[in-house]
Amino acid sequence: MVTSAAVDQPSVTVGATVFAVGSTLYSYLFLRARSIPTWLARLGILSSVLLVVTVPLAGLGLIKGAMAGFFTWLPMLVFELTLALWLLIKGVRPTSRPSRTRPLTEEVAT
């Protein structure tokens, strides 16, 4: 009998893998925009890539054990909680690019 929930329910494996891919892209965009600290965005990329690799392997039964799953998800837990607190307390850094829109006070010549 296999006790891993990821093997018993393939949808959990697929869902977790899609979450990890989305989190990788999300963290990469935060890194490119420099709207959160670089170390935090890199932690997000690292933990997401770790999940992209290990979750499918666990779904195939190549990685076993409850503690292996715990230590695989631990960096993501640290990233998500730190990001949530950072966004609630500090927010994102505004972009320094000038706006391309016209000022509202400008009259249009007729």
C-alpha cells in the first residue's frame, strides 16, 4: 500500500506542479521588476524550482517519506509567509519610469 497522497491522487501532483511553475514565473517577474528585495525574489525562484523538480518525482514514487515532502515544501512556506508580510507591511517599490500618458489638464486643440 502506498501512503503518499500525491501518488494516490494524480490531480494533487498536477496541481502542485502547476502551482510551482506559476510561482516560479511570479517570483521571476518580481525579480525583474525589483519591486521586492532581490533576496526574497531569489528565494521564491529557488523554492519554486525545487518544487517543479521534486513534486513530479514524488508523484511517480521516486521520492518517498513524509519528511522528504516536508523539507521540499519548507522553503516555499518561508517564501510565501515572508512575501505576504513584506507586501502587507512595506508594499511594493514603485517604478521609476515616467508615465507615457498626457496630463489631465492639457487641452486638446480643435
